Amino acid sequence: MYYGEIKNCDIANGEGVRVSLFVSGCTHHCKDCFNPQTWNFTYGQPYTEETEAELLHLLAPHYIDGITLLGGEPMEPDNQRALLPLLRKIREQYPQKSIWCYTGYTLDKDLWHPDGSTPDSRAYCEVTDEMLSHIDVLIDGEFVAELKNISLRFRGSENQRIIDMEKTRASGEVVLWGSKNDDVNRVMRMKDQPKTER
Ligand code: SF4
């Protein structure tokens, strides 16, 4: 895996103060993508053991709330395989810190089926279930230029969802994330989602 950037004090891509990792490689090619250079799987620098150690080090300060994975597409299979060891170590070393992840895939279509069946998508692979098990909040869905809304918190277009993964795993249906000051704490099922071009 390659990555384009690491931010050590990011307040724009998730709740609180976060470390952000922008991975390279994305096969969605959304119209008006904000970061098209990251479509290339070899954009930026190779992700190495030293990179992983640096990320774990950056997560140590008490004021860091967690890590956000974005890109590019963290849920491309090759990127999932490279990121899983990092997520395991974060869970071991920093169980109180949160893991947020952005994906252009749709959770309950491409990555996880509430009925337990295996998703038939180009994203699903042998590590996807474990990868998802470590994620606290998943922002899913491609960026749809026609649904762009700059007033949205933590997302670019209205079709995208901020999903509470713990509640989703517990309930077996997609539950949206909401903080105390956020009015999006409500359940939205797949049938209520706007249809987007894939
Ligand atoms: S998923 Fe994200 S990085 Fe990939 S093309 Fe769409 S907006 Fe760009």
C-alpha cells in the first residue's frame, strides 16, 4: 500500500482531534472527486513498518481522540490487508481511542450483509469482516457531485452516511452515528437510501 499524507492534528475528518491517514488507490472515480491524484495505487510513499510505528506514536498523546482512515479508498482489498495489522495494534495499545474510516463503498451492499450472507462485491475479501469489527464509525457511499452539500458535517454529499458501527453490529441494521449535539441520531434502513450510480 502507498499513502499520500499523514495529518497529526486533524479536526475536520471526525470527532475531536485525530490522526489522519490518506491511503492511495481508489477505483470509484467519482465525478468531481476532491482528491483524484489518490486514485493511483502508487501515489505518494510506500506504507512501511516505520509508517505504522509513526502512526502508533502519533496516537499516544492524551488529546488525540483517535485515527481516521481516508484516501483514496481504505476499503480496496489491498488496502484493507495493509491496514488490518495497524487496526489490531491500535485496539491493543489504545482501546479507548476511536477508529473512523471513509469509504466510497456502501456498507450494507458491498461490505456487510445483515442476514450474514457474503457480499458479492469487488471490495469484500478475506479480511473485511475483521476490518469492520475494529471500526467505530464508517462514512460510506461514493461522492455524488449532484448531491454535494458543503454544510454537511464530516461528509461531502447527501447520500453519504455516518454510521455507528457498534450499534449497527448490535442491532443488525444500519444505525447512524450521532453525538450529543447532532440531530442525525436516527435509524436509516437501506430501503430509505437515495439511489446512486455505481
Ligand atoms: S471514493 Fe473518494 S477518493 Fe475515491 S473517487 Fe470518490 S471521492 Fe474520490
